[in-house]
Amino acid sequence: MQPIRYVIVGNGAAGVTAAETIRHQDPMGEITIVSAEPYPMYSRPGLAYLLINEIPRQQVFARQPEWYQQMCINLLFGLAERLDVDQQQVILGDGRILPYDRLLIATGARAVPPPYPGAELKGVVYLDTLDGTLALVKQAKRRRRAVVIGGGITALEMTEGLAHNGVDTHYFLRRNRLWSKVFNDTEASLLEKRMRDHHINIHYNTEATEILGDRKGRVRAVRLEDGREFKCDIVGVAIGVKPQIDLIQNSPIKTDRAILVNEFMQSSQRNVFAAGDCAQVYDRWTNKHTLDILWPSAVAEGHAAALNMCGQQIPYEKGSPFNACLLYGLHITTMGQINPHQDDDSDEGPEVMQYLSRGSSEVWYTYPRHYASAWSNDGENTLRLVLDGDYLVGALIVGEQSTADPLRYIIENRINFREVHPDLSIGGLALKRSLQQFWSNLNRNQAGSYPNPQNIIIE
Ligand SMILES: Cc1cc2nc3c(=O)[nH]c(=O)nc-3n(C[C@H](O)[C@H](O)[C@H](O)COP(=O)(O)OP(=O)(O)OC[C@H]3O[C@@H](n4cnc5c(N)ncnc54)[C@H](O)[C@@H]3O)c2cc1C
């Protein structure tokens, strides 16, 4: 019998997880990964740490070249340009043709350029790929004044990275609150204080309309909405990402904002699967096909796609989204439906939201049906809980993180939270104490069945 030919386009979290899973399921299968970037797999979230010199370049690689050899995975560098679903072939930019029996598209998402003139100028940078990040570090060493544009985590990470590299950094925000789609006023002010301590100049309600260049095609300024020019020599852009699905243009594969897949990660073509940032997956939390630009989701989707490519019929069940990040030394964890600020008159609700940020899930921005929220604030530590009836559906934790794993477990397993209800409206330490009690009762009553019965710290 001929070995099955598996072709995976994309060498990121989804693609590599899928290749590894296939190898375990089908030791004889022929596995080829196509990568547009000439590197073994690296960690995209790690790029933010590379930017602030928290890790050396070598540490960003999640796989070494030998790993591919040991796993008998053929890693091909090149751009997959076209897909012929009738012939079952992937056509590369240099003319190479790869026939497949099962294909996985795991091409990820890329930063979108600014929607106004100037995107092509030297000095416009993105925190997106390894090459882009190395270019950003190099440019930061030579530039004096930066403007960063964008409202999400990536823009914030960029401000930190540029300031860390000695650049006078100005952060332009359209709105009047940091990370306004997610943070409330208190959460935002905690981060704001840290940013000001690091000498970041925050410009609220400020919008760029054009990036201006000099005669040599280098950034010289940014034009503002009121017509003023703001001098700078580097512009960091992080206004969102777009799934990379050029490969399937002119193919019959169905898309919405990304490749639509069913619960088996299968596209509208039987032998073509998709996973990670380029896939739009059914989401049990919102009952819709959503975008989920998160590393753990890409890993889980790559794993599920591979099992189904190997002939198993295992539906993928999307977990509650989770992200932990470190900004200016402040730990921030986001999970489930966080429900943005109630009085936010944002016109960028989930329905019209054009682009999603890196490290972000659409689920965060959806409102639970019977929404209620509880709040605890103690110095630099805050905890926000979001409830749908008797169930916890989301949480945002800033600072002390001992509640993160317990809350994630309670959300993910839909554990009834009614017992804690009376203390929710009191908030503050009472809420945290109640949570601590609830968690230790849960551990006691279900001894052994909880994976990580860690303690919740109160003071
Ligand atoms: C700076 C930064 C910070 C982040 N922080 C977090 C975080 O804190 N938490 C979190 O959960 N997530 C974070 N993310 C998001 C996370 O990294 C992504 O969700 C995840 O990497 C998606 O994996 P993927 O495999 O779908 O795509 P990717 O990792 O983007 O991989 C796509 C692969 O496809 C290749 N490719 C694309 N097109 C082609 C083509 N036509 N032909 C051949 N190869 C192609 C690319 O070269 C790449 O190898 C962050 C991302 C960035 C950039």
C-alpha cells in the first residue's frame, strides 16, 4: 500500500503540532511542511520578549532542524502560491508542485498595514515575524523618536520594546483608555502608571491619517487628524491582523473572514483541512464561527485537524480562550468572555470589528446573555469576574495571579458558581475570600480529580 501523502502549508504552532500528531498516528505517512519563512518553527509570542531582550534569539526557536529529521518530516522552504483541488496539488512560487492526499492549511495571520498613505516608507515596522522583529530591533538602535499606532496588546508590547531600546516613544490611541476593548478604567490606569514610569508618552484621542516620508523614502513624521505634523523617524503599526488565505483564492474552498471549517477541522473540500489563525472555527461559547488568534488555540486545532486527517472522526471542541501576558512587569491574564466596559460607546463591537489583535479571541468581546460582573481591587491587583446566570464565563486578572488557574478550571468545566453569588456584589477582599473558600471546598469534595489544586492567595 502506498503511504499517505500529507502536505502541511505553514510551519507555525498549528502546522508543526499537526505534523507531530500525524507522525504519531501514521508512522509510514509522508509528511511535508511548506514554510514561507526560512527557519525552523519559532514562537511568535516569543517575539515580544526578543524585542525587550528578555530572551536571546536562539531561545525563540521552538524546534531545531534535527527535530524534523528525527520525525521524518520534510521541511520545504518556499511560498505556496496556488492550490489545485481537482488535481490535489499545491503549487509553489518557484514552480515546484506538491501532490497531496490530505492537505492542511495553517498559514496563520499577518499584521495589516495602515489604511492611509505612507505604509511603504522605510521605518514603518511590525511586530509580526522573526525577520520583522529583528529589523525592528536594528532600526530602533538607529532611530530617535517613535510613534506606535494600535489599540491592543501588540501595540503595547511594541511601545515597551522601543522604549527599552532607548527610543523616545509616543503611543497614539484613538480612544481615551488603554486597551479599551478589554480594560476598564482601573485596569487601564494601573498599566498607564507603569508606562509613564517607563517614560512612554501616551496621546489619547489621537489619530494618524498619514505617514510622511523624506526624499530618501524614510519616515519623517506622522500627520494627525487636525492636520498637524508630529515628527518621528520610526512608526510601529499594530492595528490588527488578517488571516493569510491568498493561497486558496480562486479555489472552491469556502471562506468568510478566514477558512470556514466544520467540527472536524475540514474545509468545504473533503481532503483539505485548516487550523490556527487562518481558520474560522465553530465556537460553543458564542454559537458562531469565530476567529481565535491565540497560540494555545492554534496548537489544539492543529492537533484536532491531524487526528481527522488520519481518518479518525473526532470533533474539535473549542475551549474557553486564555491569554497571559507581561507588560511593563505587570502580569495580565484574560480568559473567556470578558465583556468590555459597559459605557464604552465604541462603534467597534464584535459585529463590525474589522481586525482582531494578535493574542486575542473574538470570544472576549462578546456579551454573555445574562451578564453580571464582580470586581475586586486591591492596590496593583485587580480581579474582574463575568457571569452568565450561575456560571462564570470570563475573568480578567491584573497583578497577583493565584486565581488564574482555578478560575480557568471553573470556567472551562462550567462549574456552578451560585455559592459565591452573595459575595460577588460586595467585591473586594470578601470576594477573594469567598473564591478561596469555594476553590478549597471544590478540591476537598472532588479530591484527586483537579489537576492543579493550587492555593488562592489573599493578601
Ligand atoms: C508579537 C506577537 C505576540 C503574540 N502574543 C501572544 C500571546 O501572548 N498569547 C497567545 O496566545 N498568542 C499570541 N500571539 C498569537 C500567536 O502567536 C498565534 O495565534 C499563533 O502563532 C498562530 O499559529 P499558526 O500556526 O496559526 O500561525 P503562524 O504561527 O503565523 O504560522 C504560519 C506559518 O505559515 C507560513 N506561511 C504563511 N503563508 C504561507 C504560504 N503561502 N506558503 C508557505 N508558508 C506560509 C508562515 O511562514 C508560518 O510558518 C502573538 C503573536 C505575535 C506576533
